[in-house]
Amino acid sequence: MEQDILSLTTPIKVDEIKALNPGDQILLSGQIFTGRDVALPKLVQLANQGELVDMGIELTGGVIFHTAVSRAGTGPTSSNKQDIENSIVQLSKHGIRIHLGKGTLSNETILNMSNYDAAFAIIPPVTALLKKKIIKQNILLFPEAGVEAFHVLEIKSVPAIIAAVNGDSIFGRERI
Amino acid sequence: MNLKGVKEKIVEAVVRASSIMTDDKKKIFQNIIEEEKSANAKWILEQMLENAYIAEEQRSPMCDDTGVPHLLLEIGKGKSLTCDLLSLIEDAVRIGLKKLPGRPMAVLGDDIQRIEQSCGLDELSEAVVPAPIIIKRVEEPILRLHILMQGGGPEIRGLTKRVFHHHDIKTVEDEIVQWSIEAVRYLGCSPCTLAIGIGRSHLESTALMTEAQIYGRHGVQTPLEKSITQRVNSCNVGPIGIGQGVSVLGTFIRIGPQRASGVRIVSLRPCCYMEPRLASVDIF
């Protein structure tokens, strides 16, 4: 059975998150951030210290794609790595609406994230396909981290599936 | 011996391993897409196959985690390996990574700095050095290099561990199935191919698991391999963990000599959907 595909463009509103269900197919467009093991803990620290505003970085309504950015392309890294998963609830508090990555998250993360109207979407590692959908890329913070720096990407119709939202998920299992 | 020609073949093999999905894998994808009932699973599998076709056409990486090169060299009767040839192989792999291009992810610094990743990354794709080479004697009169590009996701979920077998293969199978379900569930890159080595030590079992990725074929499955695939699939992890559809495409097992003991050492790698990313070159 075919499913309707929802198009979402950043900045994403709370109402748009509330209307989502686990298993929804989405196409994401607009400006999104990237970060992974090195950048995300540092980003959380800057956000908690209130320093991002002075840097002209607004997280509210944003999407963070858990990926490196390199000449090899982009693709999701495992979101359940500690440095990344630990950032999800923290960055949701600061207004990130969609965390985009891969792998199962813990029930605790799924529930706490939903308290801040944030969702987790998963994307298959399809680097060659994504190359056609990334229009621009720039480093915003932590250039010393190389491919793991905090980037902003301009994207068009990147496919993903909502894995966890509003306290519910497609996983339905405890992590051992 | 045309050394220039050998070098070019190895360079091309690095690019091929990273950008071309094997024909048997593509055929499996076509079959499961046709049979798939879940709309979400079908959508994901179609994207994976489209990704494979685009990567092949553009000769670009299938995944941005282009992986760490793992090399296995088969040496047959009458063939020899010299230090110069090893240098040539290493140099060709470097050029291949540059040409691909591989993700620049070599970690800089001394021992502690590399562990802490506190000195950043090398900007060059070719700075990623291969893992220690495995050399294997074979009967065939060949000198053949196999190049495997090993991504990081499966390394997080892979493991090498002992099993007390109680003199029953079922005990070993049950453990493998249990580990595999857990590994595939959290991987995020399914449908997987499970690569398994069973030997006497952690090193030997990991080498056997590496061989399993080289010699395994999706169309040729033993009863044990089929049983593991079927049992892990019954847990409905699905493509990228969506809870519906196929989770495992096949299982490749290599069983080596065993220790006179109640223990077996098992190495498991849940290879992601595009793996094994493998290319082979006949050097001489």
C-alpha cells in the first residue's frame, strides 16, 4: 500500500511535530545543521551557556543531521553512540525539532525528547543519492574537527521516516 | 611483471569496492522489493538500490563512511611476496583512497591524542592507513589481493566472544542468533549480511570472519547459514530498523580449526546493506 509523503521545510513548527506519527514518510527541505560525536557535545555546552545567539545561530525549529560532511559526501552515523544520543534531549530543549540519523534510541531519550516537541527521523545511508539533494554546505563552528565540524546544509527533498515522536516510536523495544 | 599495470588495477579496485554493489546483492534487492508488503520497507529498499545504481554510474562512494581498507592476500604455488610488492600495494591503496575520494578521517596525534581525538583529523583521504594485512596460502597458482572497505557502524555492533558450546552446534547457533538480533536492531543500516568466524582465538576468529566476507556468496548458503538468517529475520527489525520487512539478506560463516575445549570463539560482524564492499585483483 502506498503512503502519502509529507513535505517539511525548516524552520519546523511545533504543530507540525504534533501532527506526525511514527512511520510517517517525510521529505525534508531547507537549511539543516549537521553534527556528530565531536561537535554535538560542544554545541550543547554553547547552547546551555547561551552563547549561540551571539554567534547568530538559531536552533529553534531546526533539524540536526547526525553526519560527517566530507568530499566523500554525507550519510547518517549511528545516533545511539553516547556522545550523540546524550545531545538529543539537550538540543531539543533549545528548540531542535528533528534529529535525523540512524539506529534505535533508548525509551528514555524518546520520552524526554517528546517533552520538548522534538522528533527522531531515520534515513538510510544513501550517500550517492543525497549528493543530488544537497545544494549548499558551509562550516559554522568547530572547523578544527574537520569532517566532524558543525555545518549548515541547504537541502531539497531529503527522504526520511519518522522513527519517534510524541512519546511513541517504531522501535517498541527496550535497549539491553 | 608489469608493476605499473598492477598498481593501476589495485587503485581501481579500491574505487570499485566502495562504489559498486555486487550483482548478486542487487538481484537480492530487486527480489525483496518486488515481494515487500510494507510500504515503508519498500520505500527504503528502493532508495538503497537507487543509491547503488547512482554510485556505480558516477563511480562515487555508496556511503560517506568509506571505511578502513582491510586487505587479504592469497599466495599460491610458485608465487612470492616481497617487501617491495607490499609497498606497491600500500601505495596503490593510498592512491585509490585519494581517487575515490575516501572520507578524510585519519586521527592525528600521539597515542593518547589519537584515543581522545584531541588533535583533529588529517585533511587527506589517503592518510587512512589499511589494517594489518592478512596473508593466506592457497593451492591455486595465484597472487590475489582482496580489498574490503570496513565501515564504522558495523564495528560498533560487531563482537568477538566465547561460547561454551556444550558439544552441541545448537548452543553456538542460539548464541549467534541472540547477538545478531541485538546487533541488527541497533545498527540502523539493515538489511544486513552477517559475517561470522568461529575459531580458537580472538585473532583467528576475526580473521575467519574477514574471510567469510570475501568467500561468502548470497546465492550459496549452508543449512546453518540459512537457519541463522531465517531466525534473525523472524524478529522483524526490518530495513534501517523500522520494525517491518527483511532484516538479514544472508549469513556467511567460516569455521576454522577448533580447540580441544568446551569453548568456541565466535566473531560476528553485522555488515551493513552495501557490505561486504569488496573488490579482488589478480596481481600475477
